[in-house]
Amino acid sequence: MLEDLRNRIDAVDKALLDLLDQRLALVREVGEVKREHGLPIYAPDREASMLASRREEAQKRGLSPDLIEDILRRCMRESYQQEVGAGSKCLRPDLGRVVVVGGRGRLGKRFAEYFTASGYQVSVLDKDDWHQATELLADAGLVILSVPINVTEAVIEALPALPAHCTLMDLTSIKEQPLGWMLAKHPGPVLGLHPMFGPDVSSFAKEVVLYCQGRGDNDWLIAQMGLWGAKLVAVDAAEHDASMGFIQALRHFNSFAYGLHLKASGADLNKLLTMSSPIYRLELAMVGRLFAQDPSLYADIILSNSQHLGVIKGFREQLDQVIALLEANDKAGFIERFEEVASYFGPLASDFMHESQLLLAKSKDSRSG
């Protein structure tokens, strides 16, 4: 009896594979249609409507709506990757060459891949190719700077004169200074870009890209990235840099300090993992992933803006205040401060609770094997 049931389950699983194969084949066709008509990979209204409809259908069938949504979202992530392979419509076929300075780096390489897939002529200019800079940039319509923050100014200064119509764009995580450097160097169009993701993302779909207008008409470039599915957010350069103190610098600093404390304490990481529930394991993983990456990158991010130190010192002051509450064994004071912060978060606290539960469920499933 049990063996028969297992065989029937296997048959259903194989049928699911056939259906997924059919779905991905249709996705590839959709990608071609979108490319032909200049439609974005990511259509948020269509996705939200589809998910709501499938959740309702699942509810009627007595199935878990969360389960169905989780399965469909995983399918959609794969679908976005399939559509990326088909590329997107080239909005500026007359642009000229796209030159990615630092295009052998991981992030620069991803942008080079996307522009190539969209039909642009793409060249890479790296430190070993600088003798070709004048030749490669002579007919450039877009120059993308994908170099470390600490050498950005020097690279901009070293650029030969660019064509008047050429857009000069950087990918650094600070914006005020690079924008100023680019505007001073190049009289043509200038755009500051900050992709809020790393080069290891499967696709740009749904990924946030912040941009700061410098000079000229850059709408076509923003629209091109929109076709890739990226979520483009316009922001003032000063506001951007101030916000990154909380979004990036403080977050990375906190992970760095947590890792330092674990090491100094001699904590056994394997034992901590064994005793951790999914949420604590996930938090430890978020700290650990920092130390699997390039330390120079994170040092540059934290040290790139003098405002960051002020944010970090402010955080230390809050820590000192909370420690004082603990030293006084002031439970009432702790609860009062807790409730103040809960009020500050408002409805977002419940939203974050739901979002974190979904992440934890995925994390638990990924470790089940």
C-alpha cells in the first residue's frame, strides 16, 4: 500500500515537471514578444493580480494560499531569468558604443551582459586596457564607471574627452561627490546610479536601482533599465548619501562588530548553529555572509562618507543608554523604550513580521535536505 502511494506521488511529481517545462517554454515566448514590443520584464500589476487570483483559487480548493504563492513566486523568479536571456528591446540603436570601465569586475560585467543582450555594442575598458581608452571612447554613447569608490575620482580625471552626446554614469554607493566629479569632467549628460544589489543576483527584475540626475536627457537610459525589470527610484544625491548611512554603513558596521565580538569571545559557531532556531540562524548567516566577501569593498562603503561615522556614533550612544537600563535592572524603562520604537514602526512592524515569516519558511525549506 505504502509503495503504491509513493509511486503515485512520483507520477504526480513527474507530471509537475512536465507542466513546469511547458510553463518555461511559454515564458520564453513571452520574453520574445516583450522584446519585440519594448515591454518590461517585470509587470507588477499583472503579477499582483495573478497571485491574488491563484490565492483565491487555492483557498476554494482547500489548499494553503501561502504555499501556492510561494511556489508561483519561485516559478516567476525562474521566468525572469529566462526572459533576461531573450534580452530586451534596444531603445537607442543609434547610441554608439557602450563602454564599461571596470567591466571585468563582477558588477560591471553584469551591466555589460545586460546591454549586450539588449542589442548594444559593448566594450570593456579595464586598468590593463588603458592604452586603448582614447580609441574605445571615441564613439562612445554611454560610459559606465564600475570601479572601487576610492579610485573613482582618479579614473574620472584620467578619462579622455568624451563625445558631447555621451552619457557618463557611475555605479558607486555614494552620489554627491561622484556626481560633482563627473559634472566637472564632462559637459554632456551625466547620471549617478546606485544598484542596491550585488552582482550575484539571478536577474535585475524587482531589484532596486537608485538614480540621481546630473545633467541632460537620461530618460532613455532609465527606461532601458526599466525594461530589464529593475525598480528605478529617483533620489536627491544628498538625501541618498544620508540614507545610505542607515541602509548600508550602519548595517555593515553592525555585522562587522558582531563578527568581531564572536571571534573575541571564542564562540563555537557550529554549536551556535546547532542550538539556533531558523530566525537566529538566519541572523547569524547575515553576519557570516559579510565575511565571505571582499573586505576592501565594505571598508570603502563605510569609510566613503564622513556622515557615516556620525550615524555609527549615534548608534553607540543608543547602545550605551540601553546598557544603562540593563545595569539598573530597569525593566519598566526597557519596556517604555520598546513601546516608543514600536509606535515609530507603526503598521510596518506587522508587515515586517509577515515578510520575515515568509523568509524563515524559505530558509527552513532550503535546509531540509
